[in-house]
Amino acid sequence: MANRDLSEKIGLRPLLIYAQAQTGLNLCATLLGLHLLYFYTDRNGLSPSLAGLAFFLALVIDALTDPLVGNISDRARFKSGRRRPFFIASIPMAVCYYLLLSPPQLRGAGLFAWFIGFYFLMLTSRKFFETAYGALMPELTLDYDERTKLSTFRQLLGTVGDISGALLPFAASYLFARGTDFKVTGAICGLVVAGGAMLAYAGLRERAEFSTRERSRLFASLKSVAGNRPFVILLIATTLAVMAINIPTVLMRFLAKYWYHDEDAAARWLMAYFVGSAVSYPFWFRITVRFEKKPAFVVAMICNAIGSLLLMLLTRQSTWALYFLMAFSGFSAIGIWVTQISASADVIEWDQERTGQRQEGAYGGITSMSIKMALAVSLLLVGPVLSWVGYKPGVGGITEQAGQNLRALFALGPASLYLLSALVFSRYPITRESHRAMRDRLAARNAAAAEEEEKAKSTA
């Protein structure tokens, strides 16, 4: 803590303006993660295998251009900055989001085409906004611990979006007719994400010194990213964590309906989950600052694995134990994102020291691509597995054994992925001391370059 750079302290106003944009992003992502598979299968009759295939194809095709979009953000030069102009992409994202949740009366191939088409267009629009948004974070402050504070507030306001995205469809189903509830949620989500993006666009300013650096070429960026050992470790650990989180996310409503035999229980479980999330922020912020990011991330992963495994010990009669378990899972999950977002900013200086460039967009693009690939693979597998365990869209129930298989899928797969992620991240090399030493070397290099430039000017 003695090494904190007070000149890099971020003020409360820009901190909140930046962090609030994560609310809309999480609102949209969580709502789709929890409810979209259910909406297109149980509500609209699309087979789980086709739904899983639609997820997979849209995510993979969209992911392939993520590094290019990151490089475009790094190379862009606008009067208002190289990041914020891309926030305008949130507007077409909002329109496509609404249309995705408002399909006409279609069946089979027509419904599949509507799903994959508007899901892909929504992802592409989101990519331009989200890549630039994430790339802006390392430029707001260079301090190791200030970044932890920024990531904590960003994730805290993101949790507001998570809670809203999880519970909004339940509230809309209660307040509106069955055919309009998801249309209403789509409209609300679109307004929130576009409004938050425009507020960030108007309320933030970019640091001029980062927008005047040499522009990096795409393949050179990819090569330097691949050679960044801390980033590769972080990327693999994050990808595994995303897969672990996504499996129970998409299965939550199915578990409540077909194992617990109470579809409304999903809403109560989610409320318990987010209570645990909300109270966890002071703990994860303090443990990350005091004990470094690596041990905090590993502890969070182990806690998540334990939470997943404990589900196998509970029965449908363990009502309060299930609530406690969901709260513990929410508490543990926040530790992943507070540390991951903060660490993803620190790897930028590792690259800058070796290449002389800041390529936040390239790193954001590669991370986004990997996350989408993780989501695509998990969703491609979940669809057929749902059919394999005995689920059929629109059927009132499944066999008892199928319900138990669903619970095992919900718990055992994620637990193994969490533990593997912890093992990978245990090799992460950046600490507070090594990061400050990197910044000192970069500052000395920049000062020497400025001095040489002045000498050259005076000689001329």
C-alpha cells in the first residue's frame, strides 16, 4: 500500500460514470444467459439442440472478428477520443436486443433463423461498444490498487444489472400478459444499455497521451498478445471460469422446474444469490488489496467449486440450505470478477514495456473472443445434454432420474472447471511490487525519450 500513486487517484464522479455503464451490459447479458434458452424452447417450442446450435453459430461467427474490432479501437483517431465514439454502437444493440425478445409467430426453421439472426446482430453491435468500454479502463488510472477500486465499483454496479436481468422477466410475467412480458423486458434493457453508454460518452474524457501513440497493426498486436505470459494465464483462467458460470446460469430455470418442481423457486434462489453478491464487495476488495490479486482469485475459485459440490448433498426438502447455498455462490462469484477485471488492466503495462505500445483494444478483443467461444461451447453441449437427460420442450415434467441427472450437470461440471481455473491462475506472475517496478521503468524510458527529443530539437 505504500507504493500507491496518489497522482493516479481516480475521482468519484468519473469512477461512477464509468462504472454505471456496466449496469446495462450486465442487465442484457444476465437476462439472456438465464432466460433466452428457456424463452425460445419452453415458451416458443424450439428444440434444445437447435437453440444450442443457434447460440454456438452466432457466438463463434461473431467472436472471429473480436480481435479486429479491438485493433480498430486501438487505431481509431477521433476528435472526441479513440474509445468513446464506439459507445454509439449501443443504440443498434438496443434495437436488435428488443427484436430478439419479440419474435413473430414462427416455428422450426423460421424461429431458428430469427433467433440466430438478431442474436448475431446484437452481439456484433455490443462488441463495438463493449470492446471500447473495456479498453478505456486501463487508461483511466495506472495505479495497481486504484484499478482494484475501479473494478470493484464497476462490478458492483454490474451486479445491479445482474439482479435486474435475473428478476425482470419474473416481474414482467406477473405484471403483463404472457405474450408481452419478454417484449417489455427487451424494451427496458435496450433503453438502459443505450442510456448508460451515452452517459459515459458524455461524462468521460480520454487521456490524450494514449491516443497519440504509434498505431499497432493487427497481426503484430496478435503476436504480442500471444507472447504476454501473464495475459495468457489470465485468459485461460477466465475462459474456464466463464464456462463454469454459464452452465448453471442457463440451467437455473430448468433445475427449479424439473428437479425442484417449483418454477418460481428460480426467482427466490436468484434473490438469495444476489444478496450474497451484494454483501461480498467489501470482503473481496479488502482481500484483493491486502493479499494480492492471485491468491484472492484462487480463493474465489475454490469457494465457487465448494458451492457447486455442496448442491449434490442437498435434497428438495433442504429449502433453507438451498437459499444459503445460493447466497454463498453469489458471495463467491464476485471474487472472480473483482480480481479478473483489475488484473486485465495490469497486463497492459507488461505488453507496453516489451512493445512500446498500449494495445488495450487488442487485449479486449482477444478476451471477448475467448469468452464467446467458452459460452458457445458450453451452450452447444447443454442443448443436446438437456435432450439426453429426457427434457422435451413444453412437456410438463421429466422422470425422477432425469431430474437427478440435471442436478449433477448443474453441479459437477462447473466444480471441476472452477478448480482447473484456480490451478491455472496460480501461475500468474504480476504482483503489486512487480507492477510498480514496471511503471517506474516505463516512466524512466519515457523521460529519456523526451530528453533525446529535446536534444534533437535543440541541435536542429
